[in-house]
Amino acid sequence: MAGTVGPSTLRLEEVRRFPNGGVQAGPSLYWDVLGLYRETLAGIRDAGAVDGVGIDSWAVDYGLLDERGALLGNPVCYRDARTDGIAAKVAATVPSRELYDVTGLQQLPFNTLYQLLAEGDRLEAASAVLLIPDLLNYWLTGSIGAERTNASTTQLYDVRAREWARSLASRVGIPPRLLPPLRDPGTVVGTADGLSGLPVIAVGSHDTASAVAAVPAADGENFAYISSGTWSLAGLELPAPELSDAALAANFTNEGGVDGTIRFLRNVMGLWVLSETLRTWSTSDLPPLLTAAASAPALAAVVDIDAPEFLPPGDMPARIASACTATGQRPPPDRPAIVRCIVDSLALAHRRTIREAARLTGRRVDVVHLVGGGARNELLCQSTADACGVPVLAGPVEAAALGNVLVQARALGEDLQDLPSMRALVRETQEIRRYEPSGTGDWDAAEARLRG
């Protein structure tokens, strides 16, 4: 994406698009990171004359470098099963309360800490671990470092000290020497070799950090956000981490945001379940299915979208039918009903997560900002408004790219001093659609069905 930023100006142009996904090779699921780097270079060239480049991506996954700076094999995808059982082994060494007190991180089986322990002897051959955006930045500039918003997703970062938790790493068996120097969003990493000295800028390199930076909330507004895509990252923006026993029990995470903020949120399985359903049906034609789903009965069947069986790739319609049967519900009878079940279940998870975030922090939520690809899904936006009982403001769709270019523009001298000024520019320039809650649907009863 090429972005243009200036007074009353914020626009994006898509300059290149390419597929990405896990590659199964033998027993492991990998990322084609060399293909991603090739397309990164091609995209930069297609963009033409630009003033800077910033890279954001999904979190937790990484590449290992050897002492010569060479990559030790393709990065493994977080959906690989190699971390099964590792969290329990770590808990025997570092109790979950202690781990949460340091890192503030949601307990997920694919956290970087667990992935690194799954590497076994390969860690001894490594000299550095670089998360995906940091790895691509290294190949562009030769500079090794770790941007803080993404580092905060690893479960190896001290969320209060804003430094690596080196003693924790050593205690669980991860050599602290692997953890590179930390950088803040807006830091100039270096210049891109072979690209006319183009400045490479560390942005909020966790895509959710960039997306939340572009949430068009008004200063002082009591808002929750949902960054809706493959995952739904739903929660609140806080000035400091929330590390209570209740937050630990509710499995909320405290991740770093732009300008030192905290993204207090929980990962909800998201539109991954819908995309895998389409893949199972060998179709990509979603709009007519959503139109038909909107006419299907609401809340006829719901599932716990966060259940472990929905994490790996596979036959989602069959898993949905099985989950409905297990909770005494009639499985959806046709494709529109299955899509309606997925959307309603996702809206129910949004409701559950946002209400719990508000309860844990004592904050009021008057509006939900839904950004990312899910903002295109009218049925999801309306269902989320109905479920949460407050207005949903949907958009911008390309929030992560907007947050990325806003941080770059500030680093390059544009007058965007803080998050409120960035967000004001987003409100001024981007299309935002408002969905009012309709008051339809017994969401309490739907939630009760999942509890048996």
C-alpha cells in the first residue's frame, strides 16, 4: 500500500497484492518468508518514489539467525502443532500468576515463548530471534532489532518495565542473547540497500498496533475496538497494564501500543472460521452467502467460536455441526444457516469480550469501533451492534495500513504529535459507517446455550 499524508490528506493506493498462507512440508506448517521478502521488494518498487517504508505483520512468528546472520530455516506457522503440551511444562517452572505478572500476556498455545522452546537444540545454533517484520527490516537494512509492540506479544517482554524479561527467558531455557535491542515505533531502522537509500521506519509492527492507532475515536470517547480480520482483537486502550487476578482468569492480554499505550484485549477466533468454511466448500463468492445468511433466522444456533477445535485448518462446517450437537442444538441445515451461525457466534464472542474488558477495568463503553476487513461485512457489524447494545462505527477497512503510514509520516516530520491528532485525521478523511443496535435477538439466552 502506498500512502499519502498531509494536512487534511490521508489516502491509500493498493500497488501490489499477492497470496500468503501456510505451506505444509512434511509434518510442519511453514511460512514462505523468502517469497514474502521477494514480494516486499517488488511492492516497494511498484510504489515508485516514496519517502519511507514501514512493515507490519501478524504477531508471534519469527526467524532464527545464525552467528553469520543467515536464516536457520523457514519460520514455522503458529497454527503448527509443535507447541502442544509445552505451556503445561512451562507452568511447572513458572506459575501462571508469576508469568502473567511479568508479561501480562494472554495464555495462547502458540505464544513465541512456547514456539522457541519447541525448537529444541536449534536454539544453540542461533544468535538472534527476529519477529517477521524485524526479519524483513533486517534483510532490507542489515540492522538487527525488535520493535516494541510486536515484542510485547512474545511472552518474553516485561510489560511494565518495557524491556525484555531476560531473567524469565533464562529461567525457562531460552538464551537471553537471542533477544535483540528494542525499538519504539517511529524509529528509523536504517536505509534500504539497493533502493536508493530509502528510509526504513519501525512502525507499530504488530498489525493490530497499527490498526488501533488508526481507530477513529474522538479524544475522551469511551470506546472499545475490534480489529476484525482472520482474528478479532477486541478490547480497550489503557494507559497502563491491567494485571489483576481477574484479568488473568479471564485470559486477557496486555500488549504494547503506539505511544506507550496498552492494548488490553482478548484474541477472538475471528473470520478465520468463515474463510476456512469457504475453503471447505471450494468457493470464494461470499457476498451472496452473506445476503442469504441475513435472511436466515438469527441465533438459531451458536457455537463457542474460541473453542480449540476451530484453531487448526480443516472442515469447519463439520466442526460446527458437532459443536451444535454437543450443546443440544440442531446443526445449521444449509450453507446460509452455517454462515449465519458463524457470524452470530462471532458477534456473541465480541459481546462477551467487550463486556468483560469493561468489567475488569471499571470502564464504560459507549461505542465500539470495528476496523479491518470485517468492517465490510454488514451482517457482522449489525450483529455486533445488536449483541453489544451500543453503536458500532465500522471502518476504516485498511486500518493497519493507515496506522503504519501515519507513524511513518510523523517520523518523517509531518505534524502529527500524538494519537488524538492521528485519529482526527482518520475521522476527517476516511469513510465510517454507523450501525445502531436494533434491540433484536435474545443474546443472553444464546450465551446460556453455550454454557449448557
